[in-house]
Amino acid sequence: MKHRACLLKEFSKPLVIEEVQTPTLKPYEVLIKVLAAGICHSDLHLWLGDFVPQGLPKKLPIVLSHEVVGEVVDVGEGVPSSFRRGMKVLVYPWQYVEEDQLTIRGFTQLARKRLRLGIDVDGGLQEYLVSNYKFLVGVEGFEDIPALAPLGCAALTTYRAVKKAGAFVGPDDYVVLVGLGGLGSYAAQWIKLLMPYTRLVGVDVRDEAIEFVSKVVNVDVAINASREDPTKVLNELTGGLGVKAVVDLVGSPEIVSKYVNIVDTLGIYVLVGHMGRVEVPIPRPRIIRNEITITGSYTGSLSDQYEVVSLARKGLLKYREVVTKRYKFEEVNEAFNTLKEGKVVGRQVVLIT
Amino acid sequence: MKHRACLLKEFSKPLVIEEVQTPTLKPYEVLIKVLAAGICHSDLHLWLGDFVPQGLPKKLPIVLSHEVVGEVVDVGEGVPSSFRRGMKVLVYPWQYVEEDQLTIRGFTQLARKRLRLGIDVDGGLQEYLVSNYKFLVGVEGFEDIPALAPLGCAALTTYRAVKKAGAFVGPDDYVVLVGLGGLGSYAAQWIKLLMPYTRLVGVDVRDEAIEFVSKVVNVDVAINASREDPTKVLNELTGGLGVKAVVDLVGSPEIVSKYVNIVDTLGIYVLVGHMGRVEVPIPRPRIIRNEITITGSYTGSLSDQYEVVSLARKGLLKYREVVTKRYKFEEVNEAFNTLKEGKVVGRQVVLIT
Amino acid sequence: MKHRACLLKEFSKPLVIEEVQTPTLKPYEVLIKVLAAGICHSDLHLWLGDFVPQGLPKKLPIVLSHEVVGEVVDVGEGVPSSFRRGMKVLVYPWQYVEEDQLTIRGFTQLARKRLRLGIDVDGGLQEYLVSNYKFLVGVEGFEDIPALAPLGCAALTTYRAVKKAGAFVGPDDYVVLVGLGGLGSYAAQWIKLLMPYTRLVGVDVRDEAIEFVSKVVNVDVAINASREDPTKVLNELTGGLGVKAVVDLVGSPEIVSKYVNIVDTLGIYVLVGHMGRVEVPIPRPRIIRNEITITGSYTGSLSDQYEVVSLARKGLLKYREVVTKRYKFEEVNEAFNTLKEGKVVGRQVVLIT
Amino acid sequence: MKHRACLLKEFSKPLVIEEVQTPTLKPYEVLIKVLAAGICHSDLHLWLGDFVPQGLPKKLPIVLSHEVVGEVVDVGEGVPSSFRRGMKVLVYPWQYVEEDQLTIRGFTQLARKRLRLGIDVDGGLQEYLVSNYKFLVGVEGFEDIPALAPLGCAALTTYRAVKKAGAFVGPDDYVVLVGLGGLGSYAAQWIKLLMPYTRLVGVDVRDEAIEFVSKVVNVDVAINASREDPTKVLNELTGGLGVKAVVDLVGSPEIVSKYVNIVDTLGIYVLVGHMGRVEVPIPRPRIIRNEITITGSYTGSLSDQYEVVSLARKGLLKYREVVTKRYKFEEVNEAFNTLKEGKVVGRQVVLIT
């Protein structure tokens, strides 16, 4: 059997749709007809070859996209009977080669031998995909299946990061979210859902990003950092005490080293974004004397993935509002170019079949 | 009533012993005859005026030393009857002006309005001291009371830091301790006590410090960083995975930025020491992709203080071995000069009365 | 100085309002003019002498009520300057004689030597009351001060119990609340606030209690246990898996031993209520094989008290709707009689001054 | 291929060794030559048919024993290359049919569809066994492989239970272990290893069990409950405060309902053993007023299993001393009869090949 796949053959050059061999099913695998695949900022970087110094992608040509929803069309012999043809699924993209001591404790996304869709192996920009059954999360009961694709990365990553922050935040505290836009509009929703008692401070340098998120969720204090100094505003708001958590979706050294200074005693700074130089300076005395914690958060676990889907199913995440652009499979290069030009606020999804 | 106190009147100049007024007791206060007071590295810095840019000490003249053991000689009217004359006590030095939302949750050392002995107010280098009863921990049942003085800072600070690290460490993991010597000899003992299953890697640049700690506790792997690169050794030892925890009693930017790179997935880096520049660069991508945590640990809570004393009383901390030098009250300047010359391995205690 | 106090002199007999001596202030104490005092079910039991077998009340005559709001009218010399005359405060009622190793870790309500208002010492049914400053929580910024009284017990107790349950509950889980009415209407609100993703199942045997709570908060599934078997309903709802948490405000042996059987793997049963025989049978095999936890929750800590007040101030707790009856000081016996007759749904407050 | 297996065909009748069909390997499975299989008390109950009311064993005939060590002799095509022929392994017995939301969070032993060796499916009393690779833990580097068999149940179960208790215990606390003998000798070791600062109180009604455990590990206080009342002894020892944890390997209603009364504020009672009636009465008021927790602990997770093996490998568990009797495969009925007669102190292992 053959199917059409969108191949990255050469960095920065147009992606090519070609016929490829559909893999045969191993015992615990499921064959999935891809319905939609999301385009993430990291797809853009992979396409441009920005991650080559880090050894990514692992192979060329590669099929990009790690945000995948589809329909079960065939199952291997060892797959539990709960997986049936016609069933709609989200594919958890943070897969791995084999179980290890991290995966058996639930830290699936931190597996020693990662096999991430669209990064280490072929991803969602193709008509068919195979996956071990255990990485498939049923998405029955949703009205808009294609809009679920970003739940595999954008919504998942922010969910885990916000949960990490949440453990440090009480009823009287402020939470700062750095970076609005697509990722930020999920993060802002998680903050308001998981910490309904906190005051959300949203920071961005783009007015359109602030506006976009503000339409989806109530941002208590919005700061355009190109016009105002957020640390000054926050010092005033908190009487100099600072905030209990920063969720930083940008992560540039300038932002981190400055914003750590408005984290209050026993507060947390969650690093998610990868912008700018890799060396980030932090102020040691403040961290020690106030017992501040800085931690990284990477995508999410399979268990987090189930939670994200459940919350969306209950109507507690506005997932449709965040998907602002849908492309046909044939228009995939347009999606990448638009993203490259920085014109996208919200998330983009490619409709495959 | 008057008593003799050792005053810091001018930075770097010899301390002067003079008669001062003994404060009268407020209702919840206890009058303590000081038996011994420890000399900490931060006392040296206070004496030299190194902390003036940070606004410390809060006043001049000041009586230094925050490591104090003594005997109850009088009690205020509101003091519980369990405090009796003749009772030996350790004075918890991380006191504060008033209760706040941090202290009522047990984070006494992080109080909003700190009143630290020997830093914000007069400390232990004097014959008499008053303290609210609730900061006094009974030390009956010990053979060597003066050697307990450092339990208020050196043993306490390392205890809290090691407990923070312990939450991240399992049976197969390595723990790295940076900085042996006095503080390190408590830390090494706590690591072996609280994580008896872990392999302890001790790092220092001084052979005498490595030897000193190795006599007190079994260091599984000792590395002199002036001759060997610890990150290389640890990469080899762990097959490239790294260690689960670093307890860093030094904290220089060079050490932190380098050693974070050998922290394994879900590991922790605990900052305790304050050496060198305050801006410490950390590698963001490794922290994110492996969900590494960096946190500060500051002295210890009153509850930690009780635990430290209990463990010492049970013979689980060799506290006498760490105190390598005892001075008479009149020799106090010698203690500071010896410390300044970098000749001290272990801790120094001044016998007051 | 003298003031009027409502005295319990003889069990089950009418309470008497008499003049008593106003205590003089100790250094850390504050004199409070009582504005309102709530009447709790335990006040009824104290009045009737039901707790005499447990040694309560500790003395006779006693002034009942542990739910107290008032105004600062005088401060002792050691009281921080943030406490000023005219300031409105809630008095944290779970006070104690002296600090101990539980209180210094934040478990104030579990102090070794408890000094609970209206139980161990005189409580709120009097014109003036003294309290150590650290047990006073400012309640500026509220419209209806008297309606805040129950925040010291009813709202606090349910807050802590719900937080304990919350640690076990995820997005797909059900939470069962046993006992609606006054206490239950706070609990239901906390469940919806702290676990907005969970489905709340409310159980009671009184239709009026179910109706009352349903007006304040959205109860997803309401069961009148006198007509339907809640375990049967819940087994059907959860496909036999059960619920993740039960918050039991009743606590009778019949309820506990039955409802534990619908707690799912890794779930929790929080005991709050004291109805019926003290020996409660639990099914050992289910508890072991599914690692179920049963725990008690007792009032709340001082830190919980601050959180409760903050959440109410932010409008996240409908506290006014729960107070259904207000009495004048002179009508205090009517309040007790009405409660005795079982006619109260919601909470009762006595306006003192 | 065929091999010899020991079959339970009829309850209480001698087990029969017969030739059976060796299963063929599925892709992720490993064929294991069984070296030794432990005999647990639950094997005795299965043999006697005691668990028939609970629906166990799931089938007849069945091969008993869930404590299995063996050697890899063949691997399926999907098994990672780290599994090689000749490799010695412990088989984690708490297997399951398929991944679910509990297993992906690391709670493998609590899987919705359990497939426990020797209980739900054939276990270790046979020459060959197949298992999914992910349930195999390498046991290279041990001197005595057969003595490792009980690490799959007895050592694992007590490890998890002690870890649960450990979270509640501080430096000044007592831990009570109810039930010495085989299981107890592992538990006592874990208590001393994981809480080296605690005082261990061992309780049993058999002098020989007390002696047996006392040879393996230092029991601080040993109480023969047939001669002394442990609650009285412990009340005296703790000045009426009680102990912070009870690990109960017996679990009879009489013991639980009595011993809960000596659990101190914020303490825990861990239920492990299944003796006697299933309904266990607990004292509600004490549980509420002191916030005591009662919880079940069931075997251990796969992650716990790795930890148990690591600790034994490091010499931190005396595993050989606990195995007091070894039988040949042909003597298997003798092993069951000896256990039935109550003559066994320590654990029994059957050497298969």
C-alpha cells in the first residue's frame, strides 16, 4: 500500500508531496488515517535547518508535524479490543523506542530513547501513520476534530508548565505569563482554569498577541513590554513582594535574568521557550535568600495528554478559537511561509484527508 | 545589669570587648548566659564590610555570631514552664520581628521582617543574650555543649539543602557535594544519613578539605577539581547520564554553569554558597529538555533546627569532630584572623563563659 | 472595665447574659469588640452537655461560639503596628497555649495544648474578647462583616477537607460530598472552585438541604439518600470504577462503611463529621488492593484561614448566601432552640454589638 | 516445545508435575528458564481454595508462584537488544493485560486489568515462562540468584509500604512494625534503611519470629503481644503522644482497631496484611481530631521493583538471610505442607532448573 506524504528533502526549500510506502503493522500498532496536522514553530525551525547543530531532524527526508489527529483504519493483533476501526484519535507525539526507568514512572516525554513524531521519525503531514496503540488517545465526542491537533503539543506543553507553576501558587498570588499568541492562549486558559483565584499578568511585545489572548480568556493585567517595564509594573502591583510564578514561553536570556527579580519568596520560574542564546544568567543571591526555584518543562507526559483531552471535552478549554488558519494538504508550503513571515497569531492546522 | 560584649565598631579593625547594658526581659523572652558562639564565614565578611553593598550589618556597632549555645538564667512572665533556669539551649538565629504568612506556614527563616542574630541585631559574642522562648531548642543530653554552636547555621543550612536534594534522589543515583571543609563535613554526613543508598561524590580544590571530610564520613568518590575535571569523571561514572543532585556550597558562576551540565533528567541543583559574581549563567535547553530544577536553600526553618538537634542527640551526626578550634572570649580576634588567612578546615568556636 | 457576656452555666438550660470583667491586655494581645458570632452545631452539643464524656467544655460557666468577627479597640505593647484601632478582624478560633513542634510547622489547629475559643476558653458570645495578635486576620474590604463569622469554622473546616481531597482528583473524576446544608454549602463551593473540572455529587437525606446548596452552587448530581442508594447510582455513573474522593461531613458508621466501597483506586475518603457511634468499620481488602486512603481533617490551619478570607474577598465564595438567620444578642437562646429543633438550613449568626 | 510444570488441579490436593506446552513468543516477549520460585503465604491460600470467594485463582489448573527468577533463553523480535540470552532476570509478577491511565502514571500494580503471575495466569513453578520484556529486571552481579525470588513479592510489598510510612516520619518518631517473620524481616530492614533515625518497634506473638528478625536487623523495642500490651508499652515510651507510623503486615480487626489509638497526630497506619474478618473498625474521633491517615499498600510498582533490586545489589538488603529453606522442584508439596503447618520462619524457595 502507498500513500501521499509531504517530505522535507532540503532545508528551506519547498516541501514536496510524494507517494511513499505505507508501513505494515507490527502487533501492537495501529494504522491511522491522518485527518489533520498542526504546524508548530519548531516545525518552522526544522524546515529552516535551525536545529541541525542539535542533530535534528534525525533523518532526511522527513515528514514534519507532531500534532496529529486521525482515524483508526487497521489494528495489529496485539492491540486491545477497545481500539476499533473508525475511532478518532489524537496521536501522542512524544513517543519512544523502549520502556525505561523514566517511562515506567510516567515520565514518558523524558524517555532515554525518544522517538518524537516529525522530529526523530516521520510525523503527521501524510495520509497514513502507524503508532503503538498506547500512544493513542480517543477523541470521540468532539465537534471539531481538526482543531484538536495542537492538543498534542501547544496545549500539552503549556498544561504541564502551568501545573508545575500551580503547585507554588496560592489565593493571593500573581502569575506572570510571558509570551501570548498561540501557545500563550492555551497557557492563559490553563492558568485561569487550574488557579481560578490567581491574578493573571500577560506580557508580550505585540499588541495583536495581547488582543488575541484577551479575547479567549480574561487577562487581569496585560503589559506590552515594548512600552512598559513589566518588572516595574509588578513591583508596584505587589508592593515590592513580587509574583509567585512566571511561566516563560519565550525564554530569552534578557527576559529570564530580569524577570527572576520579580519572583517572590518560594516562587517558581518555569522555562518553556527557547528563544535566543542558550546561556541564561540568573541572580544567585536572590534565588538563595528567597528559596526561588527555576525549572524546565518539556512537552507533557502521556498522562498529561489524557488530562488535556478530558478538559477540552468538558468544554473547559476553548480549543477552536485558537486555531486561526486551516490549510488544504496541497497548501502546506503556504502554511510554512506564513509562519516564517511572522504573520500568524494563533495556531495553524493542515487538513490532510 | 551589665555584661561584656565583643563589638564590631569599624570594619576590618580589631573587635573590642566592652561592657554593655543587659536588656530587660519582655514577657515571652528568656535571658541566656552564652556558653559558646561559632564563627562562620559570613561573620568574616561582615567584619570586613563585604556585605555593606547589601546593607549588612544593619547597625554599627554590632555583636557578631549567629551560632549560639547557652544556659537559661531568667524567664519572662509569658514563657512556658518547660523553660527553666539552668536549662541548656541552642538559640535558633533566624529570628524575625513578627509573624507573617510565611512564618505561620513554617518558613521561619524566610520571614518578611528578618531579625537575624549577629546580622540584623546583636549576636552571640557576648556574655548574655535575650531571645523569644520559641526560638530556643533544648540541648540537654549532650556531652559537648560548645561544639553544638554550629548547629544553628552550618549544620542547619546543609541539612535543609540536603533534604531538598533528597526528594529527587533514588537508590541508583549519585549526589555531588561541591565544597568540603567545615560546612561540607556536615553536608556529607547528612547525605549519607538521609540517602544511605546514594553514592557521594565530593569535590574541592583543597586536598586538606577532602582529607578532613573523608575522616568524618565515607566519601565514595573524591575529586580535586584543581587536578581533574569533575564533569568528565562523572560522565564516565554514570555512562553519560549524569547525577541526580548537586549540593553546591560554593556557588561560583564557573562551577554552576559547568556542573549543571552533568545533572541528569529530573535532577536538581541546590544553590547554597555565595562565592563570586552574582550573575550565574545556566544552560536553558538542557534544563528544559531534561526538566532540571535549580533552587536556592537558605539556612533552615525552626522545624529543621529541631530535627538537626534530634539527629545529633541520637549520635547520627558527628558534631564534635567538625569543631577543630576553640578560642577563649579574649582570643576572638585571633579566630577572625585565622579564618581570614584561610587556614581553617572545620569550624571554630569561641568559649564565652 | 466590664462588659456583657452570654454564659452557659448549666447544660440545656437557657444561656444567661451577665456582666463580666474584661481581661486586661498582655503585651501581644489585642482587645476586640465583637460584632458577630456564629452558632455552630458543636455549640449546640456543648450546650446540651453531649461532649462531657470527652471532657468538653473545659470549664463552666463558659461563653460559647468560636466563629467571631470584631473590631480592634486596643492593642498590647508588643503588637505590630499593622494592627490599628478600628480595624475589622476575624478571630482564628483554633488557638493554643504555646508553640510546639506542630505549630511551628504550620499545623496550628493540631497544637499539643489547644486553647480553642468557646470550647477550652471563652468564645464570641460576649461584647469584648482578647486574642494574641497573630490569630487575627484582617477583613477590610468586605460588605457584610457579620456574615464572615462562619469563615472561622464552617468555611475553614470544609476548605481544608476539600484541599485534602483535591490532591487525589483529576480532570475525569467524580467527587462525592456527603451532607449538604450549611457546612455543605461551603464545601460544595470549594469543590467547584478548587476542582472546576470535577463532577460534584451531592448527597443528603433532606430535600431542603439539597435545594439550598443547589441554589448557591451547581451540583452536577444530587442524590437524596432516603430515596435512592448513592452507591448504586455512582456505580452506574462511573461504570463500576467509583469516585476519586468522598468528603464526608456526616461520618456515621453506616455511611462510611458503605461509601468507602465506591472509592476508586488511589482515591481518598475524608472524614469531617462526627455523627453516630465512634467505631467506624472499613473494608480492609478493598483499601489494600486499591490503595485507598482514609484521613481525618480537623478545622484548618491559620494559613488556611488566610486563604479562606482571601478567596471570599475576591468574590470566589458566596458567604452571604449561606447565612440564613441573624439574631440580636438578646435572642441568643432562640438561636440555640431553633438549631436544636433541626429547623436550620444554612448558618446562624448572632449580632453582638 | 514442552516443559515440566507443577499444576494445581484440585484445591488442597497434592500439586502435580506434568509436561505442558511451552508458549511461543509474541514480539515483545522473552522466554525465561525458571531458576527458582518463592512460595508465599498467598500461594498457600490459593492452594487451599481460600480465595475462591474472591474469584481466585482465575483458572484451574494453574501454576502457582509469583516470585520468579530465571535466565533469558529466547527473545521476540520486538525486544530491545539489551535483553540477551543468558541474562539473569527477576520477573516482575504484577503484570497486566494492557496499558491504562493508572499504568501510564507508574501505578503498574494497580492496573485495571491485572494479569498477576501465579494468580491470574500461570506462575513460576515450571521450567519455562514467557513475559513481556518490560516486566523483566536484570539481576546480574548477585551471588545468590535463587534467594532473589522473594524480591518480587515479599521484599517489594514491604518496600512500598515502608516508603508510604516514611513520608510521615521524622527524626524523633517511632515506627511500629506488626508481624515479624519472613515478610517482617524485609520490612524491618527497609525501615532501618530508609529511616535510619527512627526507633523501630517490632510486634509479634511468636518469640521465634522476634528472634529471627532481630538477628537480621536491630529492633529497638521488641514486644511479644501475647505477653505484653503494645499500646501500653508505646504510650509509656512516647509519653502518651504515640507513634508516627504503623506498618501492619497482619491486619486483623482486633489489631487495627486497637493500634490506631497509639498513632500520633499526623501519623499514618499502613495496611498490608489480610488476616481475619474484612470489616475493620476504626475510631473516627481520634482520626479526625489528630488528622490521622489510614492507607492500603498493595505489592509494588515496577519502579519500586527496580529500586528493590538496586538496593539489594548494593548490599543494603540482607536477602540471603531471609531465605531459610530451599526445596528441589520435586519437593514442592513438602514446601506447601511445611508452610501449612506454620513451621516456617523466613521465606521458602523452590529450585526449578
